[in-house]
Amino acid sequence: MFDSAPPRAGDVRALAHQLLSWADHLTDRPDLTSELTEEGRHDLVLGLAAALREARRLRAEIFPRIPLGNPNWDVMLDLFIQEMNGFRTSLDHLALTGDLPAPVVYESVNELARLGLIDRTPDRFDNRVFWLSLTVIGRQGMFDLFAQSAEVVRPIAGGLPEREDAET
């Protein structure tokens, strides 16, 4: 049942290298009691959103053909990450490159637009292309969600500033 052979030298070296890499990473960690800069807050929120998207992909890989996701959430998450990275996203790009079937993406975008969380803007030169963006309410809600979630991972000295409610 269990292999009692000693590990190979290469396996031991790889493990030692990984442990040293983790030790270096842990010693380079920033002071968690200091207040984050705007850039640090942006990076923390983006990192948390990207980690959540990767966890979604892993969940789909580990539990194939089991519907554990929420397409509306997945569309908002992908769009939020694209915007936080400074990229524009077209409806077709989101439908073709995402993890969801295109008809599900189109349906989710329609629902999110109806709810006032996503804007669709036709391209100036090609009326077949629609650019997607989160509305102010959608973007602020996503940022607040991840900023408050980040508080669980990394308490920020002094907490987050109070948010002013955005009007539609």
C-alpha cells in the first residue's frame, strides 16, 4: 500500500528549494500593522479578486459538470479584474475567453445591465461590438466587497475610510 523506498535526491532538493523559497517569502512580508497606501490597497483588492477567480477555476476543475457557480457573479468578477488591470472588455471577448458558455455570458450581461451593475457601450466604429464596464455602483460594490474581505486576510491599521453612497 505504501512505498517504503527512500525519496530520490532530486525530490529532496526540490522540497528543500520550495521550503527555502517559502521562508524567503515569509521574511519579506510587509508590516501588517501599517496603513496601506492607495496603491497597496488597489494591489490587495486586485490580488484577492484574482485569487477568488483562480479558486473558481480550481473548483470547476475539481468538480467538473457540477454547477457550483453563479454566472452573474463570475461575469462581474471577470469584468472587475479586467478594469482593475486597466483593460477594456468587449462582450464578445468576455463570452469567448471566459469559463462560461457564451449564451450564459450574454444572459448574465443582460441581467446585470437590467440591475444597473453593468453598462454596455456600442463601439463608435463597429456597431456589432459592445464594450462592457461596471457602473459606479457595481465597481464601488465590488471594491468594497474585496476591501472588506481583505480585512479578514490582512487587518488594515485604522480600517477603511467610510464610503459615500454613489447615486445612479
